[in-house]
Amino acid sequence: MARILLVRHGQSEWNADGRWQGQENPPLTELGLAQAAQAAKAVGAVDGIYASPLERAAITAAVVAEEVGVGPVMTLPDLMERHAGEWQGLTRDQIEEDWPGYLAEQRRPPGWEPDDQVEDRALAALEQMATDHPYGEVFAVSHAGIIFSIERHFGMEWERLANLSGRWIERDPSGGPWRIGERVHLLTVETIPDQI
């Protein structure tokens, strides 16, 4: 059985500032680096480590890989965060000022990557990891938008996601349907970015 633990990266500078990141590339904070090292202690034995190519995810995965002694980290572009269009780099207050009512009404700006496109990418990333490790356990570092898209695919209720929290997803090697598992929190003290 392929089992994938898909988690959100450590705290980035824009998480700390309350800025929407999308596919922009702010680095981890010192706390984010420490979170990755702490999370590695809860990961256990894995057969492979994957990451989005965005720095906040790739560095989180590299820290975990070094701590658990598995590598190299394989990057998958399909694990990248949703493109947030014209909201990238903005705070909620700035969005409300320039796009009044959009957040409350769940409307999105020009350039926003559609849900179905994000979901297709997320599922393609799962397929790739399962193909590479049909009988193994994989640790993958991605972004909240990717994890939310997978949860939505399985009909899960939306709830905020802390840094270095995520969810197990698994499938039999015969290629049957994916099954979603429980949410996992790898840190004892969580940071929950409030952008979305």
C-alpha cells in the first residue's frame, strides 16, 4: 500500500506577516526552520521525501530529510501552491480595501488558479508518488491550497491548517481508489496562518 503524509511547510515570512503567498517565494522564518527540525522527530521512517519546488516547502523537506536520513528530496511542480492571482503578496486588509466584499462572498481576483486545475495537479502529484513508492510511506511537503483541494475532493469540511500539519492519503498498489486518512499535527505548538 502506498501511504503519503502530505503536510504544509513551516512558517514563512509571509505567513508571519499575514500575506497571501500563492506561487511567490518568501523564505522560512527562523521559527519555520525550527518547526521543520521539530516535525522531523514525529515523521518516523519513510521511503521517500517529496516537496513543492517553492523555497518554503523545499527547505522544510530538506531539513526533515537531513534529520531522518532519507534523500534526496524529490521536487514535484504539481505540489506547488495555487496561484493567487493579484492577491499574491497582499494582506486581508489590503484585499478588502482593493476588492471590497470579495473575501466574504468567496469571489476571487484576476489570475486566480481555478479549483479544478489545482485539484488535477494535486491528484497528479499523488499518482506520481504512488507510482514511485507503491508499497512505501512517503513524506511530502506542500501548501495549504493543495491539501485543501485534496480534502475538498474527498468531501471533507474546510478547516484551517497549521504549519507542519497535514493528512494521510493511501491507496492499494493495485491502483484502486485513494482513501483519505486523519489529519496529523507534527508540532506541539502550532502556528496557523490567517490569510485564508
